[in-house]
Amino acid sequence: MLNGERREWTTGGNPRASAMNVYLEWICESWSAVTPEMVKDSFKVCGVTSVQDGSEDENIHCFKPDAAIP
């Protein structure tokens, strides 16, 4: 389990939300896993920082034949 093996329940039978410090730890761990290279590449695949001459069009995800267009 993401919040350890112990799970608390509300009186309505729903799982109780994790403590705020648990959420903050998840956020910090997630952002620590993001590298500067991943950020740079994400701009490229969205076409935000592609060069204007079309030489990087193959990097834009939505231009690929098997890519979904949101």
C-alpha cells in the first residue's frame, strides 16, 4: 500500500485520506525523479521549442502516425 499496511476507514466505510506529510513526501519524491533533460525533452515533443525549419518535426509526438492527438 502507498500509505503502509495500516489503513483507516471513515464511519461511512471509505478509506481515510493519508496525512498531508505523506502527500508532500510523494510530491517531493516525484519532483526529485524529474531530470532537467526530461523537462527539455518535454518541450521538444510538444513542439514548443522546436526549430522553425522543420528539422525537429519527427520529435513532436502528435505528428507520429501512432500518436493520439489530444
